[in-house]
Amino acid sequence: MLHMWLKIKGHLDVPVGPNKWLALFACAGFILLSSMFLLVYSYDTYSYYRIKDNRLKINASEYLNPGIAKHAQYDAVLIGSSVVQNFDMDLVNSVLGSKTIKLTVRGMTDDQRADVLSLVNRERKPKKIIYGFDLFSFDPSNAQNEASFPRYLYNESWFDDFRYIYGYENWFRFMPASILYEIGSEFGAIPKGLSVSVDCVGQWDAECSKAVVQERYAAHSSDKAQAFSPGLRRGMLTRVESLIDELDICSEWGEVIVIFPPYSSLYWHELKLLGKYDVYVDIKRLACARMIQNPNIRVLDFQGIEQTTDLDHYMDSKHYDDLIYSLMTKELNQGAYRIKTEEDVDRVAGDVGVLLEAFQHENQEWL
């Protein structure tokens, strides 16, 4: 093409020196990079630069959290793993009298939680933080999604924007799919696009029933034979202490509500098989003993509710249905499930143990 252009212009016999070639390539590169920048900035797949009409183009919370924290209107934040992703935010706001956003990551690790808290405190310092205390997130074995986590989006450096603008995930994974879905939706070829509202980002949609839970339990029965790690307690305790240090800082400018989510009795049974049950209970006890000393941290423990033995409320051993979410939300400002003393912690641990024994007896034929 360059040969034809030179011929048309009558410059075919004019030698093109290395400096001119370099200038041509530099000009082409500048145009390409500028075009990529303009497209990403204007389309903004991750809503990193703006949120339009309270809608997000994709439903991948780990990529959207930074943009939500920067641009959404809020004075309260819900943070945690997938065990808190399905809260009805309208109900949460009604109960708390606040405007709450949700910043969650499925399988959230200790480092990811630290990134999210740092982001929130840097951007807004909200008056209220609701934190879902998922014990599994402190287990050293929980590191399966660290490699894919877009940590560059959570940093302060503007240089990290280049990884968003020119990165693989955006150009070859999310942006093409999002654009195609939008075009398909516009012409009626696709009934529903990838977009989601700010309040619903990260929500999962799955059937909750005992049969489904049993099927998933059977499919992963070989996982219950994992070897117990002697460093489990030390590893979890180090991570929990780091979390509480961060929550203490957050409590200096607002209230912190810590929620212990109601795992099913099947999950506690699995922990027994793995040899982790006593460690998890002990770590929880130590965490509560320290958190209740802070008057600005309110601890709510739902792990001893009777619904935990009824697997029809669950989609697997940890994730529960809207009925349980509703129960938890309505109690956010109440005192029935509040942990005020170490005796309260022991009481709930006792309730969990009693419910577990009843569950094991009732379901012994398939456990």
C-alpha cells in the first residue's frame, strides 16, 4: 500500500531514509494507541471513569469495584465474598437509612479485602461499613483466584490506567463481548445483555434446594480427604489480626457492622471431615473477643439460626436464599443476634454444634 501511495504521489524514485521510516511508524503507532485510548475511555467497559444511569456494562465485581467506589453516590459500603453478594440493597438502605453500595469479590482473599478497604477509605471514608466475615477467606488454602484479580485497578498510580486501556482482559475478553451483546440486544437478537445495575453487581442466580446441594456435595466428595495443614491456625490468626487492624482504622470515622454469615450445617460437617472445625471456631472466638472491645464495631452472628439445617434454603453448603438474606437484613439494626461478650460467642458455637449433631443424625444415610 505504501508502494502504491508513493507511486501516485510521484515519489517512488525518492529514497525513504531510516529516519522517515521511523517517523512513519511512530506516527502510525501514535494514531493506533490514541484510537485505543479514545475507544476505551469513551466506552469504559469497567465504568472506571464514570457510571452512566446507574448501569454497569458487565457483571464482574472485581473489575467494577474501583469505578463504583469512585463514582457512585453512597455513605455506606457492604464488603465481603460471595456469601454477602445477594443482599437486597433497597431493603438494606431502608433498614439502615443510608445509601449503600456493594463491593464484593467471589472467594475474596485476605489481600483482596485489604485492597477493597484501602480503596474505600481512600475515596470516601463512609459513615458505615458492613463486612461479611467469611471464615474461609482467612484460610491459607483460599488463594485460587489471586492470579486473575486486577490489582492494578485498585492502585493510586495513574500509570496503572495503561493496563486497563491496553490490557488483554479488556480488549480480548470483556469489551468485545459487551459490545456484541449491546448490538444484539438493540436488534432483538439477544433478549438480555450483560449490563447490570450498581445495586445488583455480583449477584448470583441459582436454584436453592436440598437435591441440588446433595448433588454438588457428592460431586466433590473426594475433596473432603484433603490433608490437614498444621499451619492453619497460625495462618488464619495472622490474617484475622490484619483485618481487625483495618476495621479499627475504619471505625475511627464511622460504624462498622461485622456479619458472620449462616453457613449450612453441611458446611460445618465438611469442616469436621477436613479437621478444620475446631480451628475455625477458635479463630472466630479470638476475632470476636477483640472486635467487641471496640465500641464502634458491632458484631452480628447468624451462624446459629435454625434454618442452617434446612438445605432447601441453600444452593450449596455456604450460599443461602433470599429468605435468609431478608432475615439478616431486618436484624441489622436490632440486637437479637448481636455478640457483646465472649459468652455470647460460646453460646452461638454451642448452638452450631447442637444443630450440626441433629443434621448429621437426620442425614446420616448420605453424609
